[in-house]
Amino acid sequence: MKIIILGAGQVGASLAENLVGENNDITIIDISNERLQNLQDRFDLRVVQGHASSPKTLGEAGAADSDMLIAVTNSDEVNMIACQIAFTLYNIPKKIARIRSQSVVMYEKELFQTGALPIDHIIAPEKLVSDYIHQLIQNPGALQVAHFAEGRVGLVAIKAYYGGALVGNALSSLKEHTPNIEARVAAIFRKGKAIRPQGTTIIEAYDEIFFITASKHIKAIMSEMQKLEYPYKRIMIVGGGYIGESLARRLENHNSVKLIEKDLKRAEYLSESLDNTIVFCGDSSDQELLAEEHIDQTDLIITVTNDDEANIMSAMLAKRMGVRKAMVLIQRVAYIDLIQGGIIDIAISPQQATISALLTHVRKADLRHVYSLREGLAEAIEIIARGDSNTSKVIGCEIRNLKLPPGTSIGALVRKNEVLIAHNKTVIESDDHVILFIVNKKYIGDIEKLFQPSPFFL
């Protein structure tokens, strides 16, 4: 596939890294020669220096015969205009744009779905992050949560701790502990390295475990790996931008929510527009403010300002003063491994949320969802099996007979409304939604080829 990426920032660079090894012809446009040179030194791709919304620059990048344009510059306006030019002048079939402005996103149906602006898919990072944090709040103790098949199946990452029923026992004992619940451990990461989960694998404390089960059973399985945490009742949000405001609106009717915002005008607006959230204009690194608001009795602090260092320091201070859990928004991916699992409980990357959404639209085959996991090292995907036993390499086959790439496992299938946890003898049928966990994303292309029906399938 011939793909043009507009913008060589963190998202553009990460996207190029994800796609360049999958037999794609990638061209990336940016005004910064330094960024482009760095990417060209690292990856096999083409670079063009220039303005992303310039017809001339797009032409030089090969827009005339490209299959897809992905606009992820820092400017919403540039992204939208570039998609318009790509459609009008070059007839590029598929156009995706990152849109941050909530005043634009709120008119998504009117602007994009009616064809007023020729953009096939928009990616709104702030909404994605808000949705993601809300999922984590609904599942206390989870490091990552991904839902498939319209929410019927959940993939959850947790850390095993002393006190969990399964710690020190073999995986095979999971069935004994939960005889009426079907679940599958898709992967285990021990000291940062993936190990293949087998029935004889002994769960150790601090293992990072990814399991798949019907969404309604997530809490029951989590309780086997760690002591089940109490729900978050008292929540403090630091940062009153779109993410902070959105979270407060979602939570304020069921939780006790406090929000700290530095800017006085923004704080006044939030105070007037939020119904049951207590809003403070102040600095989250002010120990007196945190003490006065009983941070030691707070279940969760979520720091979501646009300043990584401020988010980290505020969360660390709150943890030292006694808050139970801390979630921190981190723009710089390099920081995530440094802080997560230490004083900071969960680091949230808007880049990874954006990449997951983009990959869902970029991948070949009949993919419904793609989730980038472990800072992009692994992926979970939902793919639909199409065709029949004559046109498909997977339909009619038992899972144990499939030629899956190394480190790849099938966790579950959704057949109509039924969730089927995968076993060796499970047979894949046409239109099954198949959820796979892939430890090494370099094998994504092999998975797509395996599930693509022959050209004779109609």
C-alpha cells in the first residue's frame, strides 16, 4: 500500500515505524529537515520537505498514485485542507486526519459524514484518552483495558501481586479457581520479556499478565491475580482542559470529584459548567492545597495537564502525601518506562491511543479494532473471518492447525452474540470475530495474509 504521512512528530514517526516493515511504501512530509533526516536514517522510507497542505509538495510525494493519506501535523487546519486537496486534485481513495479542536469534533457528523469535508476518518486524541482513562477507572487495578466486539470481550493487563490466589500456582489452576468462567491468558511479561503461557507456567509476583474473557467476567479473573481493589470513589483531577473536563462530566454523578486548574478564567468556566465537581483555581504542587483537600483520603489522582514534568511531579507529591493511586498523562514516550510501576501507578500515552485508532483504519484485511500494547511492542487485534473453507485458510480449521506466527495466540471468538474462549480444538467459522494477541508486531502482515480470503471470494 502506498501511504503518505503528513507530519513527522511523535505520532507521525511512530506510525511510520509501525507501517514501514509491513510491505508498505511510506512517504512522510514535514517542514523540519532534521526530523525527516532522523527518520530516513532509521527506516526504509521516502521523505519530502515542505508544507503538508501545499499541492506541489503533495504532488512531489506521489499523491497522484497513493492509496492513503494520513494527516497528523500539529495543525487541525492544515490536516483538513490537505485532505481536501488530496481529494480534489489527486483523488486519493482514503484520507484520515487528526483533529484536536473540540469545536470541530462536536460537528463530526455534519462536517465529515455528510461529505462536506472529504475526510474518511477523524482521530480525536483527547476523546480517545478520556475514553481510555474512564475504562481504567471502571476496572481498578488494571494497567490497560481493551474491548472488542462491541464491548462483549475484554483484554486486560494487570500485575500479579502477593495475595492473589494464583500467585505461586500453575496457570492450569485458573480453571479450578473459576470453574464457571472461561478465560485465557494471552501473554505473560516477566521482567520485561515475553514468556509463552502454558498450563504448567507458574505465576510469579510482579508478572504482567494479559488475559481475555467476556467483559462481564473481568473483575472475577482480576481477583485471582491480585487482591481486588476497591472502586475509586474520591477522585482528584489536575488539569481542566478537554480531557479533565470530559472526565469530570463522566464521573461527577457517581463519584466525589475535585478538579484543580491553574488558569482563573478556565477554572471559572468549569465551575459554572460542571454540576457536581468542586473546582479549585490553584497549583497542584501546592502541598497546603493538597493537604486541605485531604489528598491522603483520596482514592485516585489523575494529572492531565499539557506539561509532562508538572504531571509527574504533582502525582509524585500526591503519592508521598498518601493518595491511593496515581494516573499520569505523558506526552514523551521515553518517560513512560521510567516512571510506570514505580511511584506512579499508570502512565497514559496519548500517542499510543492515537496510533491504535490509526492502525485500525490502516491495516489490511477485515480489521475492526487494533490496540497498541506495551508502548507499541505488542498488538491486540479483532479481525473478521471471511469466505468459506474453499476460499479461506482459516475457516473450517481447528486453531491448533493454523500456521500462526511465533508469539501469536488466539484468545477468543465472538460468534453472533456468543463469546467463545479459544481452545486448541475450536473451529473458526465464517463471520467469526477473532481476537488475537501478537507479541511481536512484525508478524502483523502474516496475520493479515492468513485471514484474507482468496480473490475469488465475493
